[in-house]
Amino acid sequence: MPVYDAEDIVELKNRKKRQKRLIKFLVIILILSIAAALFISQDKWLPKLKGIGRQYRTIVNSGQLATGNFPIDIESGSDYQMKYSAGKLFVLGDTSLYCYGTDGKLLGKRQHTYSSPELRVAAGRALLFELGGDDLSVEDEEEVLYTKHFDSTILFARLSSDGYTAVATTSDNYSCEISVFDKKGTCIYERKCIELVYDISFTAESSGCVLSYIEAENGSMVTSLKKISFKESGSIWDSEKLDMLGLEVSAFDGGAFVLGYDSCAYVDDNGRQTVSYSYDGELAGGASMSGLSAVIVNNNDLRKYVAVLFDGPDKQPVIVELSEPSIDVTVFGGLAYVLLPNEIRTYDFSGGLRSTASVSDSYTGFVRSDEHIFLKSYNKIDRIDYES
């Protein structure tokens, strides 16, 4: 065992004290450096930190109805159509097309001559046509941008987010013909189809589209898809046959989502089915945007009501059980909005409840804008502020 004299012991204690002071000093310097770095870079990390806090908090909106220009009274009864695009609320009645601002102020009104018109909106403009008719028009709140007359019957028409229009018409020598017009109404693409097309969804930047076909096979209905480019002949890919009666198709960068009568499915950008879901009940509605999709299913016999949330084509759906039948659903801003008889509920695509609002009237549908929800009832349109 070593032996220390008194001077060695004192020196040893002093050395340990100096080491402790040095360590404390270095720790303080380190803390101050980190604090300074965080302060300088707070614009980058502080919003993210706030977002983390919000995602676990359910926002309860008041559901208070707006006044002033609301409610908007509708003369044509429950058959009117209501859609939203680019800060404008389009309402199609029996004889006129109305355009309102989000404050409920009437921006424009124009009569139409269609007996049973269909309304589609995108890019702040409205597309009007009649199933079985031969005319269509593309309009905004100020004027009719252009009209088209066809020598054959219109099967359906669609608008893209860039303002392009696709029209499917009957044909003497083919099952149907497809015509695509740019924003000015100039025809940029035509296609004669051997098989009957049931729906069209534009791809990014309106450079092409995905077509859906339905046919009978072995006693059941199957749906197939075809992705085309407006600058090329032929097709980019053809999907495998999906065992469903497809109602709507929604294209996105990674493929397409097909909403069917009794099931729904994704196909990837090679046309291969990736995820599917069969309904245990009656389809009440479905929506898809940028690859995110939501479907609502009501089984009144079993009193089982669900919202089915799809976070893209590669993940299994999340099933959210609801306490009562759902009425309408939409996807907006990366969230799914579900209308129930007395409430609106908003979910993220992991199934988390993000926001709610109580509603007291008998609404049959709704549309979402950046700050508001517009509620459709028999003869009026209400608006509530809604934070999600």
C-alpha cells in the first residue's frame, strides 16, 4: 500500500478539485453552445415540434353556423349539386349554375338548357354536360369559356386539376371514342376504344390518364385499367383484371385506386393489384386524393358501420368503427372527413381522431375548403368554420 506524506495528500485533493471545476466549466460551455445552436435554428425545428404536439390533440370545433350570406337558399330542392374548387362554391340547380365565394356572396349566375345535367369542377371552373346528350360547356363565374357539340352521344366527361376536359362518346364503329381538350378547348388527343370505357382519371400535369373498363368473365364482373399518355400511341401499362364492378378510378403517381360496388383496390404503376378490401355491408361513399383513399360502409342489419382508410397502395387499410351510419366522406389535405347524422369527424390515415364538430340539421352531403365546411341539406347550404 503506497504511503503519502501530508504535502502529497494536499496536492492530490487540489488536483481533484481542479478536475471537477474543469469538467463543470466544459459542461456549461457545452450547454451554452447547444442552447445557442437551438436558438439560431428555431425556425427549422420549432414548427415540427409544435406539429408533434398537435397530432395527439383532438380539436373540437364549435359547429356554429355562419350568418350573413348564409344559409344559401336553394329553390330547386334536393336535386341540386354542390361542389367546391379554388375558393369557389358551384351550385347546379334545375335551370341555373350559381357560383359563390366562401363568404356566401354570389359571384355569378347563368342559366342552362340541360334537362338532367351533370356537374364536375376543377381548377376554378365548372363542366356541365348531360348523360345521353350531345353538348357540354366549360364555365367559370364570369363567362362560358367554351362549348362543344358532338355528333354522337356523351357517355360521361371529366375535368382535370389543370382544367383539361376528357369526353367519352358513343361510336358507330367502336365501343366508344375519347376526346381530350386543353384549357382553351382545343382537341389535343383522340382515341377509338374497342372496349367500353366506364371512367377516366387524369394523371399528373394532365399528361395522360387512366381508363377503366368493365366486362363479364365467368359469370361475374371484372374491371381492368389502362394507363395512356397523350403524346404516345398504345398504352403505358395494362392492369390485371380486378374481381369487382368498378365505379370510379383515381389516378396518382404510384398507380390508381378503384372504388367498386362491393370492394375496392389499388394497382401499382405496373398495373399489378397491391391491396384490396371487400365491403361487409353497403357502400355509402368513397373518396381518393393523391393516393390517399377513404371508404365508408354501412351494415344496417348488423348495425356495423365503418370507415376504411388507405394510406397509399402498399399498406393494409385501417378500419375505424363508427357508432352510427355514415352519410358522406371526402379526402382533403391529407385527412379523411366523415359526415355522420349529428357530427363531422376527421381522421388521419393511421386512424387517429383529429377533429370533430357537432351538426344539428339533416345534411345529405358536404364539401371541404381550406377553412370551412359547407353542408348540404334539402333546400339550403350552411357553412361552419372547421380547424383540423
